[in-house]
Amino acid sequence: MKAERECRPLSNRKTVLVRNLTLIKLYENDSIIISSTPTQFENIMSKWLIEHSLDQDKRLLQLVVESCEDGAAIVDCKEVIEHCNLGMRLYFAIARLLENGCCHIFNKKTKSYVEEIETDTYGFMIADLMGRGGRVFYLPRKQFYETEKGIS
């Protein structure tokens, strides 16, 4: 009968885990959660504001950045903008983040992150200064988000 060998570690090290990583929850429904990091959100919004200096978008960016500074693991945008009348600005900001690949989409049904989405852009004019346009975002074979602008 063989004698049992003693098992000793060959090395010992400590690993520091990432902490205080904040995610911004942008949108949630029954099947998905769309989130972003503060850096992704700030970069896309800042680029947008260079070309479109909208006070409401500046306010949205300010509120989200300030909320992330509190160190919470998850910042829920719905709560951040609840009393500020910025819902439509967030609606379009989410579309910009999706178009630029600067967000994470968690599929609740498969319990996994989505790696790729498809985007359709559409528009039509009925008469001068009268029409509609927008973007539709799809997971494989299923619409999950849409923006629409009316011109009248």
C-alpha cells in the first residue's frame, strides 16, 4: 500500500478583485436589461453634445454622472430622471448607445449577454416638413427597442 503524499501549495498569492464597478441600468423589460458603464455613457453623451448642445441632454448627463459618483453598484436611470422630465432624452440616448455598441444587453430568458444586434433605420415624407423616421433594434429575429421621430 502506497503512502499518501502530502499536498503542499507551490505558491501563494493574493488577487485584488475589482470593486466599485458601477453599471447604469438604462432600460428593462420582461426579456432584456440594457446597461452601460459610466465611461461609455459619458463618452457617447459628450460626443453628442459637441454637435447638439441641448440643455436637457446636458442635464441628463450631469444627473447620471453625479449618481455614479455615489459608488452604488447599479444606478437605475429610471429613478435618476424620475422627477426631471428627461424620459425622452434618455430614450434617444439609449438608441445612440446601442448604435455605437456602447452598452450591454442581458437576455433574461437565456441568462446571457447578447453579442450582436441589428438596426434598421427608416423614414418617409408625406409632404414638405411632414413625415416620420426612426430606428428599430433587433435581437436575432426579434425587435427589442425602437425610436421614432415625427416631423410636422
